[in-house]
Amino acid sequence: MSRTGTGRSRSRSRGRGRALGLAGWVAGVGAVLVGLPLTASARLPDRMATHWGGGGGGGGGASAAPDGSTSFGESLALPTAIWAVLALGVAVFTVARARAATVLLPSGVLLAGAQAAIVRANLDHEDWRQADPPDGRVVAAVLAAAVLAAVAGALINRQGPVTAVSPAAGAPVMDIPAGERLVWLARTSNPWLRLTAAGLGAVAAVAAVAGAGGLLGPAWQLVAPFGVASVSALAFSSVRARVTGQGLEVGFGPLGWPVRRWAAADIESARAEDRTPTQVGGWGYRLSGLGTTVMLRAGECLVVRSRGKDFAVSVDDAARGAALLNSLVTGTRSTPQALS
């Protein structure tokens, strides 16, 4: 009963974390939609070109000429209103909330990218009719939105029911009935590492949008290091451990990639052990005298010994996972033909 309660508590905690992350995304995109034009207001015309039509003049130029404009205030209000309606719709409708990431991530990128493209096109022009065509930047925003939609869909589709084994807890070796296959799955995440990844990613995103809007020179000098640091922090902010008949698989990050695998035949033993960040030298992927440890929270860890080296990962219900692994190891060694 207590373990079930703990699982529900962690599920609610993950739900609150996702809600906070989406709330931050909504606020951040809104800030970009309003803040970018305001920051560049001194370098923008009174009316801004917002639509481009046919070819702009004679000669060999095939670029589109601006044929529609809005006031500066409208250029702030319209995309912000669209974003507010989308966010409100997701908050109100239950079905939309379940797929919030697939709606808000690509929509936010598309709106922010379009706003940056419009600002860049109108920048340093006295009249909107002189605005540059923003074709390439609009295409980039659309492509980025499509990629984000695919990633968000993959993340949601990977969230399936957890199948847990049911033999007695605490047993060092688990009896597996003949003809049955058991699966043990555990997940752990560190909200502080996710927050760090979000902060670093926000810096990279702001630099990218500012660069696209023409407000920042060599934007990649900020985008590249902060983007790489954000992805690295996100990759080690969560972990998933799974034990099957083939052995142990440990996947990192929200996509469960990269992955480390140990075949049952290569594992010498498995155990549950309490470890702290102080013992292993900090948070994340750590190397110490205890071996390799994926430390996301202090406490129970699943520890496997393979080729004389220990690998530990901080997940709940580690004793049950170790018991199942030990039973697989024992079965593998007692039936050598299984290795062929």
C-alpha cells in the first residue's frame, strides 16, 4: 500500500513539473511576442509590413514585395492574442491538456519565429514598403515547429503503463514460473536538473530569437554553448531502468536515449544500495571509487556488477529489480544453451 501511495505521489509530482514547465513556456513565448518588437521599436517604422505578395519590381529580382501592413500596436496584439487563445484552450479542455506539448511547443516556435522574421524584415526601414522579404526565416520557423511537434509526440507516446513484477519484495533472487516472463521498470527524474536545462535553453532561445530579429550580432556564440549545455543537462535529468529477459537497459533523458545495456550473461550480480551525492561526487553521471553512478536523488540505487565494475542508478524499488536480475543471471548460468 505504501509503495502504491509513493508511486501516486511521484506521478502527481511529475504532473506538477510538466504543468510548471508548460506555464513557463507559455510565459516565455508571450514575452518574446511582446518584448522583441518593443526592444526594437526605435528602429521600426510606424506601420510594419506583415504580408508579402508578388515580385517586387522589375529587373531579375524574384523576391516578394510587401503588400500588407499593420500598426505597431497590432503587430504586438495579434500574435499575442492568438497565443493566449491557444494556451487558454489547452487549459480548459481536458483532452487538449493531455496533448498540451504537441500543441504549445510547435505553435510557440512558429509564432515566435514569425514575429522575429517580421521584426527583422522591417528593421531600420523608414517605410513598411521598403521591408525585406522574410522568406528564409519563415521557412526555418515552420521547420523548427514541425520538428518540435514530432519530438513532443514521441515523448507523449513513450509514456505508457508501467508493468511491474509481483513476487515478494526483498528476496535476493526471484522465482520465475516456467514459461513466464517478468518485466521490471522504474523511472526517476531530478526537477532541479530539468530547471537548469530549461534556464540554459531559455538563454539559447532568447539569443536565437534576438539574432533572427536582427538585434544581436553573432548569435551562435551564445546559442551553441548554452544550447549544448541545456541538452546535456536535460539528457541527465531523468533516467529509466528496465529489466527484461535479455538483461538490464538504462535510458537517459525524456526520450530514453542514449541507452546503456547489459546482457544477463554479462552481469555478475545485482543489489540494492543506498548512496548519496556526497559519496559519488555530485549529481548526474558520476565516476568515483564506487564505480559509475547515475545520481538523480539520494537513497536507494540499483547496483549491477559486470566485468568486475559497478554501475549504479538511483531508482525506486531497486531491491525488486536486483532480485529479478539475479534470477536471470542464475538461470542463464544454469542453462548454458540459452547463450547460443
